[in-house]
Amino acid sequence: MNFLVWIIFIVAAVLEVGGDAFVRMGLRTHGWGMILLGMLVLGGYGVMVNMVKWDFSKLLGVYVAVFALVSILCGRFVFKEQIPSSTWLGLAVIIVGGLIIQFGSQR
């Protein structure tokens, strides 16, 4: 996996996490404008992640590990959440799964 794929996955994850955060804020306090912004950002995620020309199952399987990492780091550092050790352990399992999908049998 080359460097550009990692950049695409990270940007896609930031768009997905950010879009979800906008939707969440819209539902909780800020209204429909924030929800619509979130929907647009989530659409950007869909375009970005599919720029990688892999089989769909491999693409999303590996991306999920990147998304999980970005999500937990955003929760910790952006939203100032206390992340329990069980969540960090679950993240490690997800990342190992992503590595198995990436480097496993090539058919």
C-alpha cells in the first residue's frame, strides 16, 4: 500500500468523522443547516474513499481500521472524551483485522 492510499484513507476518515459530528450537532442543538452540512461532508467521504481502485471488500475492510483509529483519536482529543481501555483494546483488534485483510491471501 503506497503513501497516497494512506493519505486518501486519512482524509476520507476525517471527512466521515467530521460529517457525522455535524449531523450529531445538528440533531442535538444547531438544526437542519448543520445536518445538511454533515450530509455534504459525508458525501465527500464517499467520493474520497472510492478513489482507491481496490476490490470493494478489501477497500472498506482496510478503511474501517483507519476510520476506527481516527474516530477514537477525535473522541479523545477533539471532544475531550475519556476513552476506556476496552475501547483501545477493541481498536487494536480492528487494526489487526485491517492488516490481515491488507496483507492476507492475494487470491
